[in-house]
Amino acid sequence: MTNSPRTAGRINRVLAMLPWVIANPGAHVDEVCRRFGYTHAELAKDLNTVFVCGLPGYGPGDLMDATIDDDEVTVEMADYFSRPLRLTAAEMLGLLASAKGVQSAGLGGESLDRAIRKLEETLIPGGEDSVVVDMPEPPLADVLRTAAVDGVVVRIDHTSIASGKNTIRDIEPWSVFTTLGNWYVSGYCRRVGSERVFRIDRIRTATPTGEQFTPEETGRRATLRYMPGDDDVHATIRLGATAQWVAEYYPVEVVSRRSAGLTIRMAASDPLVIARLLLRLGSDATLVEGAEVGSALDDLRSRILVRYSHTA
């Protein structure tokens, strides 16, 4: 998601609309549009976005349900939007530790520093610096981070997790971050002409070329990856050429590599998580095995078609 004013305005309108709709279930679609400046098509689009959002875990009990039925708008399973959030002490401590981790990785700024001080004052009065997060960095992290700040193109020798092949790539690094025990650099890869995320321990060398690019004013935020568990749902997926980034981005097992595509096996706490990924990939991915995921995908497609038919 971009940081454009248009996107920010859309998010702000959604966040203003949700509490009112939750407090007024069954409100007429015209009333919602009038109050929040929507057209019918815009409201339907935002409700479809809400429909695939929820709390981490993303199981059926964690996702919001947003519907337009007989011109009535209803949002359910989203009580956390109906009133201001109040964090527990444990949640605040976790938030403070996470913020300190970002700060330790050099991805913070003045705003984050101020937020950390406020959290410390609230959680541990008079105990500043009681929580210390020290995250050892791989040798190339500093080179890549400096290049991101200075706007310098870096030539990397990278070994792909998916293919095992070494490639030389020129990248425009955006940010260096750590998550789930690994260090990553995100940026624009000139070889493929698109955004990519590289694990730093898969980079053999990183050499600044001296060529400048214009750094983004706001760095891309790190995204936490899913950590597999014993009770997960598993699925085997065949990825086409344009979908093989999935093997780099998610924790997967590569089953086979063939000219027709890459076959992977991945896990999730709920089949709907993998179903949403398959829906996003479209014809670039094929479900080979995973009956639960297949059922979730069929159900998801049907529900989306119903929603669009109501707003057509």
C-alpha cells in the first residue's frame, strides 16, 4: 500500500465510517454515502476491502464481515473498531520491545523516539532504558542501510532460495530490517523491474556502484512473516514464472523446479490465508494439493461474486 494522500484519505474515511456503521447496524446505503461522502461504487469497494481484513491469525473468527444487503449496510465481527483500544500492560511491553527493535535496527526517527519515550513514561515511570533491545547485524547490513539513506545503487551477488542460482543484480535499496530472526533488505530490483525483498544472508557481496537514485521520503515498513506451527494447514502450489517471488517472500518448502514452474509446499494457521494468496495470484498459481485450502478458495470466490452481483 502506498503512502499517497489519496490512499491516506481513503483509509481515514474507512476508519471514520466503520464505528458509525457498527453502532447503527442496518443503516441504509444512501445514509452511509451521504454522511461520509461516498458514491455507491466507492462504498462497495471499501466494504470489499474491509471484508478481507481482520486481526492477526486471520481465521474465520478474526475477520470482519461487511455486507450490503437490500440496501442495508452491516459490519459485524469488528467490535474492536467500536471503541478506543486500551492496551494491557503485557501488550504495551510487547509494543515497546518491538519499537526498541526497530530503533535498534536503525529504522526509526524522531517520531518513533518520542513514541518510545511516552511508552516508557507510561509503562515504567522513572525507568527509562529499562528495556534494551540489541540485535546483532550481519556484515552487509550497514553497507545496504547506508546506501538506502544516501540513495546509492548497490550491486549484489544473490543466491536465490527458490532456484539456488546466483545472480548479479543492481538494486535501489529502500530499507534494511529484521523479522523472525532474519535480516532483509527491500528495494527496487532493476533486473526484474519491480520491488523485491532479499535475505541478507543470501547476499554474498554488496558493492555500492556510485550511481545515485532518489530515496523515498518514507521508508517501506518491515512486514512480519508467518511462523509455521504443528497444527497448520498445508498446501502444495505450482507457481508460474511471475509468481515465483512467493518462494522468496514466504517460509516455504521447494518441492520441485521444472521449466513449467516452481512447486512449493506452504503452511498457514487457517486455509483462508493461503486461499487469499491464491486468489491474488490468479492464473499465475495452481493449487496441486490441499483440500481444505481448495474449499476455502471456492467459498471465497463465491462470496466475492455475490457481493459484486449485489453492487452491479
